Amino acid sequence: MLGILRSQEIKNVVIFVCDALRWDYVPEEVMEMGVTFKTIASSLHTGASFPSIVSGLYPPKHRVETWESILPEGKRGLLSLDEHSISLRCETMWTRWSSGESPVHSVLGNPPEIPLDETGVPFIYIEDDKGGHCPYGLPLGAFGKAGCSEFFAEYGRRGRQELARQYEKGIEQSISQFKHRLRTLKNRGLVESTLVIFTSDHGELLGEYGGLIGHGRPCCPELVYVPTIFIHPALKQGDVIDGGVIRHVDFCPTITALLGYDLHYDVDGVNLLDQNGLPKSGFSFRKGSFFRKGGPLRKSLRSSFSYEADSVWDYYGGHVFHRQRLAKSLPFFIYKVISQTNPESRFMKQSLRGKGLRRRIKSYCESLRHLTYPHIQYMHPEIDEKTARAMLNEYLENIGLVEQEEDLITIDEEVKERLRALGYID
Ligand SMILES: [Zn+2]
């Protein structure tokens, strides 16, 4: 279904990442432009998903799971195509950082940031657009220093429906930005020679499972399933493919094959141009907290507080296996609920205001279940639990148990404060 792209003279690729756009909110207007695929996000937050999009590797292999990691130079896939100009653009996202210095730039080894109307041809242009990231469609500054935390508290008071409506407004803004990019391609006469991929890095929770919001955890359909739309004049418009999935890890092998490059390492994904059918399943991983470094206290706290999940998904649902246990997570959960230090707990508290004790306890228990149960099945996957477990074990065993050397960078308090305002906090 994408094989026809081989016969086209495609030289450039635009990957427009509408941040935090979940599958069930994919805008029809964009679906009408090309071929839509249900997609398995490799992870549940930007810092781990972008490296998968770029490298074709799942997080256990690319090893970028926190904002302190850097994608190894030999695994930079799409960013290492030497005949192409490379740009990673963040015009609407990471606005509190200087151009080219956002946390996404950092984890990807600092690729240049060049606007689409200035990139030299041929190019790989990747954009992280604010999309469905908090505070949905509103300026971050509107909620003071606390940013997303204050935004979610406010919408906890207003209710889930209002939150979802505001989320849609954020997506609408992102679509107009996307259309602006398409106009730029048209003005530059690059429509025929450019493959456009509209996708997302992870989904977003809008108060499900007892009042969970944002992204990063838990591993669930609202965060794992995202849309991908391939857009090119040779492709059928308005086609929606069902029964199979594609994965973030398929982007790199597909694009490199299309542009005639060989990769110098084995990827986890497949070249979608060669596929008669679609991949049947994909993995999604979440390991650790948003930060890793710290003193002994921080390290011991981290082992108790971090959320860890491995999961297998097909078109119809998935199996999630939590690594951390309820006994370890419960004190942290209670601490968060009492201390009100993160967006999640503030939203929960406000949305449960005035509700009876029984209702409140029920909501908290539901959240805890989705954050900690050793195995949770979502919807109706064709893969059974035993097979899912075996698939994960096989993948992880093949990586080997040897700890690889890692490059970690230090993130100062001011930057952490900015990340905190965007909801990245443990
Ligand atoms: Zn993101």
C-alpha cells in the first residue's frame, strides 16, 4: 500500500510530530489528505519516543529513557543521512528554550534547527509541534510558573468534558500549523518530491482510569496508540488501513530505503515499502523516571518511585506487564496524593472535590490498579498473555544482559524547573 512510493522521485521527507495526539482524536481533515495507519508509540513520553522515530530502535536498544541520555552517535539513523540537510524544528514546543537547544535536541545529539522554508534540498525535516501537549492550545505563561500543573488543577475544577474540549482546541491549532508547512512545500515546488508523514510521539490521558492526565504513565491505549498519515500525491487520499499496525521503529528503515541509504546497524522496525501486509504487533516500553542522576537519597527514592512497564500491542488491544510492585508504589502514590506536588494529583483532587469518600477511594484504587497491576489486558488483543510475555522475553534476551556504556548529561535546576512546568516531574 506504500510500495507505489518507490516509483516516485522522492528526495525529501517531512515528519510532523503533533505532540501528544492520541489515536481516537486524529483529525479527519488530515486523514483526508493521505493513508492513515494505527501506530504503536515506542514509549510514553517525548524523550524516549523521538529517539525511536529517528533510529528505528525500541528504547531498550537505543537506551534513551530520560532527559539525561543521548542517542549514541552510531544509532542516529535519519539524522545521519550524509547527503541530506537535517533539521529538527520546535517552533511551538519548548518555547522556553533557545532555538536548537531544546531537550529533544539534546537527547538526539543536537541536530540543527532550520525553518522549513530555509532547509537546503534534499532534506529530512522533523518537527515537534505542541499538538495535544498541555496546556492545550493555551500559552504556558497563562498559568504562571507552575504551568501545566496549574492548568490541570483548573481543568480538574471544570471537569473532564471541558478538558477534552480544550485538548481538541490544541489539536486544531497544530493542524493549522501543519497546513502552513504544507503551503511552504507547495510554494517551494516540493510537493511531488517530498513525502510528508504526520504522526505523534505518544498519546494523552484526559482523566481516564480514576482521573489520570497527561502522559508518561500508565501504559494504556490512550498513550500507546497514535495516528500516522502518509501524504504524497501518488497515495490514495482518505484511506484508513485496519487490521494491522505500524510502529515508530518502522519510520527509519522505510525512509532510508526510500531514499536509497543503507543503515550500518540492525533496526527493530521493517521497511513498510516491502510489506505485503502490515506488521501484526509492536512493543511499547517505559522505564524509570524522567531523570536518573542524583544523590544516594534520590537514587533510593527513584527505585521506589519509578514507573516501569513493558507491553505488546496489536490492532485490537494489548498486554501490559508492570515491573514495579504495588507494595513499592503505594507509599509514593499516597505521598503524591497528599503532597499535591504533581499535575496528576492536583487534577485528581480537584476533579473529586465534593464527591463522597467512597467515590474518592474507588477512583484512587482504579488509578493504582492501572499503574501497578503485574499484568493488565486492554481491549481484545488477538495475542494471548502467554504469547505476549514470550515475545517480550525473546526481544529483551536478545539484547543481552550486559549493561552498555552510556553518555549521561547533567541537567541544571533551572532547566528542570522548565521541564516541570511542562508536566515532566516525578
Ligand atoms: Zn511528546
